[in-house]
Amino acid sequence: MAGNEQRQARPPFARATLHSQIAEELRTMIVDGKLAPGQKIPEKELCEAFDISRTPLREALKVLATEGLVELLPQRGARVSVITEAERQELFPIIAALEALAAELACRNMTDAELAELKGLHRQMVAAYDRRDNLEYARLNRKIHLSIFEAARNGALQMLYSNMELRIRNIRHTVRQSDEDWARAVQDHEKILSALEARDEGLCARVLRDHVMRTADAVRDALSVAGLATSGGT
């Protein structure tokens, strides 16, 4: 990590909320896949990059540990959490149910302008897929899912989703899928768009629910291949 370059590019953090700002920075790095599941947190490099001492960094890591994004290792620092098989089985069906409900509500409430914007995001996502740009694809993919929740016009549902999705976001949106699974995911998004355009609540809900559960299977397979799958707690 190029510490000097990052110090020049990033404005200094305000001391009053230093650990909160560091936590947000690390949260983004984890969600974007820059810090991968199971990876040891490189404390020395991060301190140099952020131009901070280890105290605010470790306070930030405690915050992320309460969110389930980081695992604190006694006398060994911290690492990015890896979702367990039990958590995968518990969390993904809930996420799928929330997304299915959001799809139904979005079919009723999404405006033509929002639908047009969603189509634009989809075109950008397909372009990223064609380039095999996994991170950009993941960013746009997540933005599409969030846009559907916004169009649902239900703040309570959106809050529930945000809380649940945070725990699996870094794995769900950055997992390396097989070519077949990736192509199927793009096809799912095309079906979701068609169902939204037709205002077909039932079809849209079914496609989104199945799409999320296929992602759960892809996460299971990817973690197994990477040797990160665990059966117990993190």
C-alpha cells in the first residue's frame, strides 16, 4: 500500500470523530472487497496510509467487530469476518424475503423516471460484466438492489434490509462467481427489469427471491473453494 500517495490524496481526519471516520473508511474497503473475507487487517500499513496511530485504528476495529464485519483475534490483531455456513443458511432466506417484498412494492410505486434510471444502471452493469470488471459490476449490482428498495417507499423495510445486508454485503457482492453463475445473474436482472416494467408483482418477487438464493449457493461454493467455509461462529 502506497502510504505517501494516500496521505497526499486524502484530507486529514478530524480528531473529534477520528475512530468513526476510520471505521467508515475500513467499512468501505471491506464492502468493496479491498479487504477480503478472512484477510488479516494490515494495521501497520493502514496507520501509515491514514497517518494515524494504532489507538484510533483499534477503536475503529472494535466498532466493526460489533457489526460483524471484523473478528478481533486475541494477541493477533484482527481479520475480516468470514460468514459461517450456519449464518449463510439463516441470513440469505431472510434477505431473499425482504427483497421479494421490496420487489412487490416497487412494482406498485416505482415511477417511470426511476425505472428509466434503473435501466441505465443495468446497461452499465452489463458493460462491466462484458469487461469482466468484477468490482464495478458488484458496485452497480448493489446500487440496483438498493434502488428497488428506495422505489418500494417503505422506510421500515429499507432499514431492516440495511441492517441485515451489512453482515453479508462484503461477501454477497464481491464473491467470484463461476462464468455460468455470473451469466445467470445477469439474466435474472433482465427478468427483474421486465417484471418491474410490466408491474407484475408476483413474477418480480419470485425472480428476486430465486436470484438471492442462487447467490447464497454461489457464496457457499466460492467459500468452499477458497477454504474459508466454516460451520461454527466466526
